[in-house]
Amino acid sequence: QVQLVESGGGLVQPGGSLRLSCAASGSIFAIYAMGWYRQAPGKQRELVAAITRGGSTNYAPSVKGRFTISRDNAKNTVYLQMNSLKPEDTAVHYCNAEVEFRGQEYDYWGQGTQVTVSS
């Protein structure tokens, strides 16, 4: 069982920056990948960035070059550094952890943190 707690969301002007944090607890060594998803009103939830246990990353084309996902294993925390924010980045952002147990994959989700980009 994994618990995820997000923080760092808020209101920023276009061009500003935010850093999201996701702290994991529980069976953290069962996690093989973590990522950030976002969901805007009327839109489907989409993957923003992900990082695997081995450290490989991938990003949505819309955020590539602006966002960076990273991890701090000592703190069991994953970060999403968001720079050059645009109004279209406005969404609830969710931290996700993928766990494999007995041959099946389980997804765990944080409560979400609101990111609003507006002037």
C-alpha cells in the first residue's frame, strides 16, 4: 500500500514557475514508476511527466523543455519543476505511483493540487 501527498500548487502569472512535490510512504520499494498527471475542466486526465525506477523520464510534448521531473530517494519524494507556465497549464495536478504485485499493476493517486496560471 502506498500513500501519496502532493504540495506546491498555487496561482502564478504567465511566465512564472512552480515546483510540485509528491511524498510517498508505505510500500515505497514496490513502486516502479511515478508520474504527474493533470486534468483541466472538461478535459481528460493526461500524463504530464513520468520517471521510472531506473531514472528514465518522458514528457508530454506540450511541456517538454519547460518542465522537469526529478526524484530524491532519501526523502521518498518526486518533484515537478514547472517553468515558463502558460494559461493552458491550468489544471488539477495528480501524483501517480505504479506498483506491481503478484503480476498485476496497481495505481495509487494523490489528492491533487491546483495549478492556476492567470494574469
